[in-house]
Amino acid sequence: MKKSLVLVVVWAIIVVFGASPVFAGSVSGTIKLGIAAPSMAPIKVDKDQEVCGKERVSDKLILSGDNGIANAMITIKGVTGGKKLDTAKKIEFVQEKCQFKPHVLVIPKGAEIDIVNNDPITHNIHTFARKNQSINKAQPASLKRFTSPKFTEVEQIKVQCDIHRGLMSAWFFVTDSPYTVVSDASGKFNITDVPPGTYEVEIWHEALGKQTEKVTVAAGDATLNVSLMPQAKK
Amino acid sequence: MRTILSLFFFLILALPAFADEKPASGGSGNVEAGKVIYDKRCIFCHGKEGAGDGPASERFSPKPRDFTMGLFKYRTTPNGMMPTDDDLFKVVSHGLPGTGMPAWDDVLSEQDRRDVVAYIKTFSERFAKQTEPLPVVAIGAEIPSSPESIEKGRELFQKLECFKCHGNEGRGNGPSALTLTDDKGDPILPRNLTLNWHFRGGGEAKDIYMRINTGLNGTPMPSFTDSLDNEKSWHLANYVRSLSPATRPAMDVVIKSKKVTGAIPTDPADPFWQAGGEGGQDANWFPMVGQVVRHERHFTPTVRDIFVKSVFNQDEIGFLISWNDPSESKEGDPLPTPGGAVEEDLFGSFGQEEDSSKAAAPTTASDDAISVQFPSVKPEGFKKPFFVRGDDKLSVNLWNWTAGKLSESNSNGIDKETMQAQEGVAIQGAGGYKEGQYQIVLKRSLLSDDKVNDTQFEVGKFTSIAFQARDGHNGETGTKMSISHWYFVLLEPETPKEVFIYPPLVFLAVLGFELILRWRLRKSNDSKK
């Protein structure tokens, strides 16, 4: 009787955790700018000021008070096993006050997204896809929401509104890795359920380019704080 | 039984139609045969690898299609999707009017064109990945154009904010127009919707219907299909169609200057120039091309059409000249950067020496301008000065309107222009820019004192006339401009009174003669009996 109970428990453990590693940790940390913040002149808005405002901070580089970098993309490479890609998650990409939100959007390969216009004016969402089906749809105020085609290929895609060129741009990252996240407004990120191991971590930022770090996930949680440096041009 | 019979007749009737249509899927073209034709005919513009980078490509705006991107503008498939074989076949066959893409239907056989299409499809892997059949945008029951439909379309044009790029009156001059680029980053202008003979994909309502539903892949023109049903598509298409003339203007090489009794007003908005006014006749239309005859050549001009009408009275001759330009420009105006408000490189100077060898692109505009060109002296016989600003032997007389300033000059070649003294300038004129269009009146006395440098106008005589235009937002200064060929202006003599007297007299004389003839014939017939 006791023996069979143990067997059932062991079986249950295998069933529950079988798909994911039993001892998974998280990788968290902060992405910061490695040099003093550059001075950035605000963008002067020359059209639709009643919706877009008169001046805007560029969303190319958004820094917190202590130089934390928002909108950096962090991806742990070469993870085998671990959690599954969630393609059913509802993802919204919003146009509001002539700004795309979020500025960097991670899209699991195979997923579709809802594109929302909260402004009383027309925007056009134009994706510069080379592998995925490109999108360029006008979205007047009367078309509050539509669903994109499925993103079927891993690709980094530039997004812009041509009508509000220079004000409205964004990036889509179609990924087949469930270990890809974007840093928050203070530069912080947290990647959960990482199986133990030593991995390369790629950090990408629109204005700063790519940088690669290493992280080791053992029994507990790992911390990864990164200083991003602008890349010298060749 | 009736159903079977009608089905039978339907099949008989439908068969020839089906037989005509080539299958739209692959297989009808041969890739290897297509490559041979491509390497001979297409490579010069579209490049060896199909990247739109052939040796001639830099002379074109728009640039030749880069097939490797797998983005095609003129399709019948929904936004972002690949074109059908027939879509590509149509473009190869009929060309794209107003671009460097010629029609190949009278050069290549149908099979050749299908083969080329098959080869073009090898440049982008998107075609190979397209395994499912492509959906095609269906055009529903037509709503014929009517004032009601056009009005509904006008409301949609406002509501959907088409004017943001195409302008309030459709002349491609909207607030976002000058910041646009295509997916390769090359500047692109929204179509001027008032000149439908330049629409690449066809200028009729059904073509416009297709474009607003499919969008133009690889360009800022989006698909509006989620906001349009069949009815709305027709209304908007009918409205856009109504912005252009019902028929493409025919080119008449002679501008008939019309005799008027009163003064010639210099304000183009004066009722005199409007329909019903003394100078309200239809304008002549002339095509304009880039100046590619003399160095430095200009292959990508803005102004492609000019509209001209002329009147004269006993003292003066006047011209109303209009042309389209997406922007009003004066010397020193800041140029919008393609990319809009800001595309700065935040860390551009980090770890990098300033590269001073790079030629800085101009950041300011030059003046928009128009010149009307005449031979300085009426040439003997058929010899005319060279049509691009004259030649060593024969000079031309130019009336210049340059961002509001008037001047007269003479020229013996493209870089040999001599300005006349400003205090002696005799031309008068006014007008300006409104909603993507310039309208300028220029006038002068028929005769002037300077018989060597100034053209003299005589009633009943043909005078050669040509036009040159500049768009200051398009780097058009010096030799860079749009030019026309020589045409004529004829000061139409007043109809002499005799015209109204002689024809009836001749008619009566002929009638009388015939009556006499008839009477005599009858008489001689009678006498033979």
C-alpha cells in the first residue's frame, strides 16, 4: 500500500513537472547605460498637435533617473527543454497619442496580435517585414481594432506609421524562444523558468545595438546586471 | 430538364472564355527560358540578381522593382500578400505608365512574358513559400458614378483622412506627403489624384477600387479594406476618379490665343479666367520631361504636366499657366527630412571621427519657378533656336516667374543666360500657390522697343513657345528642371465680316447654277423626244 502511494506520488511529480525541469530558476537584473545620458532635444510635432501634443520625447532611448534603459530586449539563447512558447496569449499593440505601445513587442512565432487605435485620427500601421507577411493597413478612428495575420517566421521587424513618420515607430520581435523579454521603464527584467545551465544572453537595444553576456542558472535564481555601451562605428 | 439545358448552354458559352484565361498558378512559364529573356531585356534596370540595382536604375524615380524583397505594388491580392502570376503578367505586358517600365506586349510573345514572370518569381523565396492559393480581392456590383456617389466618396475621403497624404484637393500635397519613403528608404510622393493618366495601375474607377482595397505593398499607401465595403469602395473610387478630367487631355501643338475686348487681369482667380469669362476657354495641355539633354542632367523631375491658355487684346498678350507641385518652395526654406520630425543618430559620433569627406545633402530648398520661352527674334523659315534655352546662333527670350519675382532674360544655351536690366522688365504677372497647384498669369505688350531681345507678337502669325518649370523641393536649380518641346501660340485673327457674307452668296450662286443646268437638261431631253 505504502509502496503504491510512493509510486503514485512519483508518477504525479513526473506528470506535473515532466514537461518542465523540476529545478528551474529565474534570471533577473537591470540594463543600464554605461555612459552619461546623451542630451536629447524633444521632437517638435508638426501635425495633429491636438492629438499628438506639441513636443515629444523620442522613444529611441528612454532612460530612468538612474540610467536604466527601457525597451531593451533580453533573450537567453540555446535553452533546451524548459517552458513552451505561448502562442495563444492575447497580445495588444496600441496606438495612443501618436505613439505605439509597447515600443518593443515580443511576438511568439505562430501568434497573431490585436492592433488597437485609441486616437480619434487615422494611423497606418506599416510593418517592414521581409519574411513574414507585411502589413500596411489604414486604421481610422472608426476601425478601433483588427487582428493581424499570424507571424510565422522568426524576424526582427521595423514598424511605423507613415502618416506620423518620425513620431511613431516600434519594433516587433517574432521569436521561437520563450526566454525573450523586454526591459521595463526602469531597465529591469525578469525571465522565469530557466532550466539550470550556462547560457549566452543577448541584449539588443535600438540605439545601442547588440551585446552578449553569460549567465549561469544553478539551483536558485540568477542575477544579471548589464551596462550597455554604444558601439563604435566602423 | 431546364436546369440541365441551361447548364449545358452555360458551359458552351463559358468554355471559350475559360479557354482564353491562362491558369494563374505557376507552371505556365518556363524559368530557364525566362532567364534568357530577363538577361537580355530586364537586367539593365532590374539587375542581375533582381535587386532593382541594374546600371540604369539610378536614373529612375521610382526605382526599378527590387524583386528580392517580394513586395509588389499592383496586385489583385489582399494587403501584404504576393501577386498572382496574372498580376505580374499584366505589369510586364502593359508596363507602368509614367515610369521607366515599358509595355512588353508588342516585343515579347505571350509565352515569353509568362516565362519572364516565372523567372522573376525565383528572386524572392516568398514565392516558393506561397503554397496556398492566393485569395483575390473581388470587385462587387458596380455603383456607377453620380453626383450622389461622388459626394459620399468625398465624405469618405475626409473621414478616412486620405488628405493627410493626397491633399485636400487630391494633388498629392498633404501634410505628410514630403516625409514619405518606400520600404527601401527611397523618397516617394503620394499620387496626384487629379491627373489620372499617371496612375500606374490604371486610372479608372475599377482600378482605384482595387488600389484602395489592396494598398501598394512596399510603399506608405495602406489598404483601407477594413473600413470599406463594396458600396463605399465604389463611392470613394468614383470620387477619386472625378478629380481628374473625364478624358485625358489631347495635346494640341497650337495655343490659340483668343482675342478679348477688355483688359487682361493678372489675378488668376479673376472671373475673367473662369468658365464663362472671356478667358474661360479650355487650357492646352503639354507634357514636361526632365532636362537630360545637357549636363547636368535631371532624370527625376516633379513637374510632368503644364496647362496653358492665352488671350490678347489690341495692346497685350497674356498667358494663364498652371502646374502641380506638392510643395511651395522659396530659396532657403528648410527641406523636410525623409523620415519626418527626427531620425537622429543618438550616438553617431561615439568612437568615430567626423567624416568630412561626405558631401552634405542640401538642407534648404531653392525657388519654385516657371519660364516661358520664345525665340528672341522671329527666325527665318523653319529654323528655331535649340529648344533647351537656345543656341550660339539663335537666342531665346525668357519670361521668368521665380517664387513671385518677375524677370526677363535672353539665353544662348543652357548656361548662357543674360538677365535683362530689372528696371526695363516689361512683363507683368501675378498668382501663386494653392492646394498643390500653381496658377500664374504673365502678360506683356504685343510689341516692345527692344526688337533684338524681345519677342514681338503679331496677329495672325505663329510664334514658337516652350516652357520650363522648377520644383525647389526637388533640388531643381541651374540645369535641373522640367522642360517642354517647342509649340506654337497663334494670335487668332478676328473673323472678317466677309466670312458671314460670302458663304450664303456662294450657296445661292451654286443653287442658281444647278437650277439652270437642270432646266436646260430637261429642255434638251424634251427636244430629243
